[in-house]
Amino acid sequence: MMEHFSLNDANAIVICLCSNDEEIDNFRQQLNHSVISYKNADSCIEFIQSNESKTKTLLIVFHEFISEILSNIAIFKQMDYLFIYYSTPNDYKYVYHEELNITSICDQLGQLCSSVKEELDSIDEHNSNWIFYDPKQAMERDLSKNANDFLWVHLFHELICYLPRDDLAKRQFTERFSSENSNDSMIRKVFEDALREQNIDELYQLRYFLAGLIEDINAQHEQLPCLVYQSIKLSPKELTKFCEYQGKLLLYKGFLSGKENSPQEYADVILKIECNVNHSREQEDILFDFNTTFRIEHVQQVDQQCLIRLKTVNDGLLITQKYIQDTHRQWNDWNISILFGKFLFDMCQWDRSQNYFQQLKDDYSSCEDLAWIEQSIGQTLYWRCQWEEARIHFDQAYDRMMNSDPPRIKDSAMVLHDIAEIFRLQGKLDDSYEFHERALEIRKKFYPAEHPLMADSFEYISFVHRRWNNNDQALNFLEQALAIREKYYQHLHFDIARNLYHIHGSLIDQNEHNRALSIQERITSIYADSLPPVHWQIVEIMLSMSHILYFKENYQECLNLLSKVLTMRRKIYRLDNILIAQALLLIATVRTSQKKHDECLELSQQVLVKLKRLVPSNTIDIAIGLSVVGNAYLNGTANYDKAYECYQDALKILEEFYPSQTSDISNILQSIGITLIRKGEYDNAHDTLNRSLKLLEDRYSSDGVELVSALTKIGHVLFNQDRLDEALSVYQRVLTIQLKAYSSDHILVSNTYINIGNLLKKKKNYDEALELLQKALTIQERHLPPDHSRIIYTIKICIDIFNNQNRYDEAFEYQHRLLIIRQTYRPSANEEIMFTYNQMGDIRFKQGKYDESMSLYDKSLQIYEEFRPTKYSSTLNCLMKNGNLLIDQNNYQDAVKYCCRSVEIARKYYSDTYESLPLGIMNVGLCYRSQRQFSEAIEAYSEALDLLKNYQPNNYEDILRCLYDLGLTLYRSGPKNYRRAIEVLQEYLIITQSSCSSDYSSLLDVLSDLRKIHQLRREYTLALQYGILCYSIQEKIRSPTHIEIGKSLANIGLCYEELFQFRMALEYYQRALNVYEDEECSSVSPTDIFDIELKIDRILTILAQI
């Protein structure tokens, strides 16, 4: 009895490297698979080094061990699959290393488990002994270019029967399997392993043995209907699949055997097969050919045993014949050996396809079509991006075709098409277009207009137009191709899906994302029916979907999809394939948009090094890599010189080696222009952008949409230079072009409305600006996600305009709109939500709604207290700013609330070293003093002074200010605090003298206050000293007739009068009167003159009595 084992956990080992028991348990529970867990890297490494099993190994690494993985590459590169998990999304970092098989990087446990399960399912399916197939109207539709495991087995069987069973085949077999060391059982085991791996190199060497065994199976014995039994083991997944595929088709990966008698011993699963077989009565076992197709009739569970009824059918043979016939409708000279190699190509098995065709060339050059073999080898090299080597084989194929008798001109069109594609990928677009046109002219001579090869030419010519940015022409060719294919194929077909995919791409190029999305589902459904799950074209549609996600700013989803693209490309292509590098550059671009600039720069530089290793330094791919690195410098680190250098290097490559690449050269010039704008070099930026525009105008029409990008950037330069009328003229030209090319509600039109609206705002044409901005907002809301940055930006401009117009209710309404967007779609963006609350608080403050304003600020603070975002000072600044505004308005009653709250926050979340804390406390003191709450004011100023002396001892300006305010407050609080006021103000004088302060205004105020306090304390001698000192300073800084000079003289006179030195008092009073009466002393009042005259009269009276 044969037993076929395929049990779940035996197919893969799952290892988890994590230090947290709870996280390991959660992962294991969700995965529902056995997991070997380690808490330290050393134990994990020890297991990996001791494990000799050939079973696939999946390693899940939690982020705390990433550095240890990267420092032990030689060990961990042995892992077949490596998953990285960040339990905290904020810690997420994209990790790439060329030697590590990183499959997925996740920050959600569900996402991690889903990714691991996907790979486990793929491993299980690969290791399964069974191929399940749903024919889905296979006989009604064209099967050419279908690619699946079911057809692989059947076509390989056709190949074995086609290839000669000759001495060469026998010799190659016996060299591989010596009779001494091999038997039929062992060889069949090798065959089954090779068939499971689809290892055509091994299977090709077995063709002699297989052809003989097939011949034996089909030997003319008695053909009888019979029932055959076989006991097997199935994994739960396989059993589920048997149930799902009842009524559908099945293949066994090998030669299935069975007996006519039902097994007596117990087995979990029994196959009961109804068949007609060539069977000799002497044979104990019945052996089924490896292409035998079964239909699953019924799956029945009886007690603990499962009975599966199968029936042999010829559906597999019919489907294979249909595939061959459908392929021959286009390529009738392809024999089975060529067709099978092309099928390997369609399965993305390019290395195997190349080796197979090379083997055919070496073994059967006398009887095989060498022209098609050379062309096929060239195609495999083309898909591996080895373009120079591919070109050699294409040239050889072309020469063979043209040198044959008669020349094979019709077939040569395919080779011309291949060469054209190499030129296109090398950026040589003019050459590519010329060769595609040559191929098209040939096809027009040999094929009717509705032939699918005509559609192929139209499709590939459209690629060149897309690279030239001729989007309308590209779309026109694609629509012609689609019309031909839909008429020819009738039903769903790979070529129709590929055609739709390129239309999808053209629509994305034109920012028609909604139209692109409308055909996306149709594309993916066709691919699901006709392709294996890992296929280059499935990767390409995923790539297009990532562009839409990027445009809609779903960056994390975009990154996840690009990570899948990278993983699939690594499965399909070699690691040195340039397409791997291109995927990494896209990932780097996304990380820039996620503000992970250092990460982007590191990754893009790493990729650029890889590109320079893969391709010559003067190729367009190097220019693209340099551009991405330049973007990282420009948008991330703001290293404009480095960005400029990268762009210039890219420009040099394009101008020297790709002079016809107008669009690419123009784009690089625009990047240089943006860099110069950022550097503030507007004239140079203007010149560079005009150079870009001139290139486009020479290539395209003066009103072509290709000019829009360059014109818009020129408008930005003029806007930044305040050349608003010129900028407006440029923006209006852009709008005219766009409205001619697009509908009025196209998303690109909204961008121009915003540019014009922003300009009109700067010109203070607020109503016109608002009209355009609201038009833009309507369009944006139709095309973009509600939280898209363009929508938020437009709303912010509208808010600015409403504020400028004092339309605070409308400004508040739009801020509230922003708040709803952020709370609904970006609930984790705490800083943005805080900022919006602060802005709303500012608006209510301007409206005098102070309680509501304070409430909004408090909501901002509550978010801080709950989530601790990295920046929170904006709320504190708002409170301090508004407190100051109320102080300026002498509204001390409301001001003190804002000032006290700001001090409270500063104390709570910052240490006493916080620089602005003393100033905030001094504002509190000012509010209390102005409301004659002197005790509270004195306490505040005293605390502020202590903080300044302790933590900012060299901040003389604020210390002096605080000393003065404290002294003044003590003075105004009444006689009980006069002595302390004197001490504080004298300290002010000492510091002023030692710090050489030149703030004469404050010094004069202090001297005046000291004079007044000593006068109030009847300490007239001291008062006189301060009065004279005050006057001496006034003399230095004022004109002799300044009113302050007069007041100082009068104050000195008063001190002398109190000291009974009447003659000196009279002298100073008279000098004061002379100042007041001078015609240049314009600010003196009659009251001042009258008052000094009374004092003089009083002194004269006293002197007359002495």
C-alpha cells in the first residue's frame, strides 16, 4: 500500500524571536500554527545552525531584535522567509538588506498573521501532491497565454511524447542515473520531486525513462472499466480543498497507483476511483499516467473516515488540445517543444525556459527551429533585464529568419518588436518607435486588420507615446488594440486584461484615478482566472494600484502593497534584476512622503549603489536613481546643495545619452528649478524653468497639457518674487490649457484654482479668491479622500481669508470642519487635532468669547495629557500670546486667566529651567498689580526673580525688568513696603552699573521712583541725591529744552525746599520755568507753568520774610 503524506505543519517551521511572552502567545493564537519561540537571538541562532531539515523556515522577528539580525547576516540569510514586526506603529522602519529574504514588514498583528498565513498556504500548495483545477468555460474561450500548474503538467506530458526517445536521450538518462545506484522506485521519487518543483532541467534528463513508462502504461492490454482504491493522508487544508472542488478537476503530481480491492486496514482517507484503464490481470497495482485527469465526484465523511470518489475523464486532454489550437491560431509554426518553452516563459520561469531552450539548441539543432529558439532565449534574457545579451540572440534570430529561403519576413516582425522593446527600456525611444513601426508595417502586409498581433503592435507603440508624455495618442492606440482583442477573443483573455492594465496606467498618468479604478476589478478577475498567483503581470497591476494609493495619500497601504510587489519580484526575478531596484526606489519615495526622510535617503543611496553595479553609469536608470536621491535631499534633509548636485548629474546623463527624452530632461530641469526656489535663488530658478518650458514647447503644442507642470512652477517663482500680475497671467494660461484638455471638474483643474486663489488672497482680492477656492474644494471632495492634504490645504487658505475679513464665524466653521476630518480619519494625529483646537480657541478669543476660547485650549491640553505628543508648546504659546493681547488692551481681568493657565502648564510639564516661565509669572504679576491686588503681584514678581537668578543669572535684561516691576509694585502697595522697595530698586542700580546697561529709560524710572519713595519717607537728602543723579542722566540724553529736563529741575527744587535751602530751591525752580517757557518746549502744559510759578512766588515770599 502506498501512502502519500502531506500534512500541514510538516511543510514549514515557524520561528518567532520575541522577548515578550504575551505577544508571542497572541501571535501563536492568531496564527493557528505551531511556533518555536525564542527570547534571545543566541538561542535562535543555535537552533538555526543545528537544523538540518530541508523544510521551509519562516522567521518572525520582533523589532527589538532587528539590529542583531542585521549583525548576523550570514546566519539569518538562510531563512526562506523573514518577517519583521513592530508592535508599536510609531517605531516602524522599512528594513532592506540584499541578502535577507525579507517577506513583510508589519506594524499590526493581524497584518503579520495574514502575511505569514499567505506564505504558509503557498508552501502547503507547493508541497501538496494534488493540483486542483476549475475549468470555468475552458472549452468556450481562447486559452492561449493561460498559465497554470494544470496546463504545465499536461504540456510537459505532450513534450515527453513528442521528443524523440533516441540514443541521446538514453545516454543523458544513464549518465544521470546509473543502473547500479538506481531503481524504478527511486527514479519515480526523483521524478515526483522534480514535477512538484517544476524542475525542467531534471525532468528533461528523465525524458527517456518517462517516455518508456508512459508507453508501458498505455500498452495494449485489456481495457476495462473498474474501480480502483487507494488510501492516502491529507492535511486539513487539502481535505477542505477536495470538498471545495467537488465537480471540478484534479491531477496527481506523479504516477498514482491503486488496487482493485478496497483496503482492509483502517485509513483516514480512501480514494475510490472509477476508471477505464489498460490493465493486465497479472498486474497487482494499477498505475495511472501522470497526466491522468480526475473529476472529484463526491466527498463523504463516514464516522472518522473520509471516502473521496474520483472519476478519470479526458477533460485535461481536451483542454490541452484547445490550448495548443488557440496558440496555433497566432503561431502555427510552433511545435510542441517550442510551445512548451514559451509556456514556461508565460509561467515566469525564465531561467528554466532559457536552460530548456539552450538544451534544445544543443541537442536538436538539426530538427528544431533555431530561429525561434534564439528568439526565445533572447526573451528570457530580456525579462531578466540582460538587454545587451538579449539583443545578441534577437539579432541571431533575425539573421536566421532573413537568411532562410524564402526569407521569413512575417516571423521577423516579432524579433523587430523585441528589439524595439529593448530600446524602449534603455530609454532610446526614437529607435524603439522606428522598430515598432517596421514590425507594424510587416504585420499589416501579412495579417488582417483585426488580428491580435496587430493589437500587440498598437499596444507597444502606445508605451513609447506614454514615455513621450503623448497621453492622448497612447490612449488612442490602446483603445484600437482593445477593440481588436475584444472582437477576436470574445471572452475574457490575458491580452484583454493586459490591454486594460495599460489603459489603467494611462488614466493614472492623466490623474483620472476614478476611471482607472472602474476597470481595475475587471483586470484582476481575468488575471485570477488565467495566471498563477505569482506572476509579473499581477505584480504590475499591484504597482498601478500603489500609484493610486500614493496619490490618495494612503501611504501605509501603499507601502504595504509595494512591499508585496518587492516580495513577488524577488520570487520571480533574480536578486540582481533592475526591477528589484526600481521597486525599492518607489518604497523610498513613499517613506519621504511619510516624513521618514533619513530612512528614504539611506534606502535610495543603497539602491543607487545597487543600480551602478547592475547597469552602466550612463543609463537612464542611474539618472532615475540620482533623481530619487536628490528628492530625498530636497524634501527631507533640506540639503539643497546635495540635491542640486544629484539633479545635475542626472541631467548630464540625459542630455548626453538621451537627448530625445524631452519629457525626462524637462522633469529634471524642473526639479533643479524647485531646488533653486528653496534656496531663494528665484532668478536662476526662473531661467531653469523657462529652459524646461522651451524644451516642451519645441516638442509639443503651445497649448498642450505637457506644458502645465513647467508653467505652474514658473508661476510659483513669480509669486515668490511678488510679481503677482505676471504670475496670475501664467496661472491663467495653465487654466486655459487644462479646461481645453480636461473636464471642468478634473482634479488638476482644482490645483490651478488653488494657485490663483492663493495669489488673489495675497492681492487681498478676498471674494474672488474664495470663489475659486470653494470651486477647488468641491472638485477635491469629489475625487480625493476626505483627509487628503490638498483638501486640508484649501480649507486652511479659506480660513486665512475669513480671518483677514474678520468673518470669524465662517473661519470657525471651517476650522471645525478640519477638526471633524482629523478626528474621523486621522484620530491618531494628536498634534494636528491639538493645533486645530488652538486655532479655534484663537478665533473665539478674537471674538471676545474668552470662556469658550479657554475651553478649546483646555481640550487641546487634555489631548496632550492623554497621548503626550512630541510637540505641545503650541497650546502654551496660544495662551501666552492671548494673555499679552489682553494686557495690551488693558483687559487685566480676562488676561490674568490666560496668564495663570500658561504658568500652570509650564510648571506642570516643564522644569523650572523653562526659559519663558519667569516671563509668564511676571505677566501674572502685572495683571494683579493693575487690578491693585498687590500681595499677589508681589508674590508673582518675587518668584519670577528667584527663577531668573537661579537659572538665568546672565539674563540681565529680564532680571532688571523684574526688579523694576517688583520695586514699583512694592512702592505702590503702600508705606509698609517702602523699605523693601528701596532695597529692590537699589539692587537694580547695582546690576545696571555692573552690566553697563544702556537702558536709560528704565534707569530714569527707577531713580525717579527712589526719589519719590525717599520723599514720602521724608528722607529728603537721599531724595535730592537721586533727583540730581536723574537730572545728570537727562542732560546727557535730552535737549536742554526737553520737558523732562524741566521736570527734573523742578523735582530738585522741591527737595531743596523740603531741606529749607530756599535759595537753591529758587534757583532750580527758575531754571525749570525757563525750560517750560522756551518756545521749543512744545509739550508743556499751562498747568505745569502755573504750578512752577506758584512755587517761585512761595519761595520769594519766604525769602522776603527771612
